[in-house]
Amino acid sequence: MESLPADTKEWFAQTRWSIDDIKELKPEWNDEKCRDFLEKYANKIVNSMVEAGWFAIENFLENEAKE
């Protein structure tokens, strides 16, 4: 694999959320209400995803150590 320039990072396991994702759980909500919800909770969603990601990484690393 070629080495990357020092200022370049590779990103893995990215995710993002859309109005359609909210409508899966709240089909009665209109686009504006879904957007408002996502805007209101965006930072909390990000923080929750980061916490869950670190938890998963730690567990997977433990599993790797056992193999």
C-alpha cells in the first residue's frame, strides 16, 4: 500500500443520518419536523455514535487478542 501524505487520514466506518431515516421510525412526521429533530439532536447523536464506536473498537480488539 502506498503511504499517504502526513496530512491525509483514511476514515473508516462513517455514517450519516437523513430525514428518511427519521421517517422510518416516525412516518407521520413531515420533512420539516424531521429536519428540526436532527438539527436539535445532531451533537448528541454524534457523541452517542462516538461512544458506541469506541466501545465496539475496544471489544473487537479484545477479540483479536484472543484469536
